[in-house]
Amino acid sequence: MNADAHADLEAKFVQRKEVLGDTEKVMYAAMDVETEAVDERVWTVPTSIAGVLALLELCPELRRATS
């Protein structure tokens, strides 16, 4: 019974891989690029009012906390 359950589970993993293919890898790669860009923006100290406004536009929670 346990062997059958493992075989069924393995079949579902194979089926999932066939349906989704590499979509998860592509999605995670895009998310990594986006996260790096946001991290760079957030950790860059603004040197002008325009920079402060851009940072506040990026982080709506900060904008609400300051108003």
C-alpha cells in the first residue's frame, strides 16, 4: 500500500512537471531580478527631494506613516 502511494505521488510530480515545465524557474528568476532592483532602490540614500518622493512612492506604507 505504501509503495502504491509513493508511486502515485511520483506520477503526480511527473504530471506536474509536464504541465508546468520550467515556468516556476522562469517566474522565480523574474522575481529575483525584481527583488534586486527594489533592494537597490530602497538601500540607496536619496540625495534630493525627488529621490525622497520616489522612495515614498515605492513604499506606500512609509507614505501613509508620514502623513
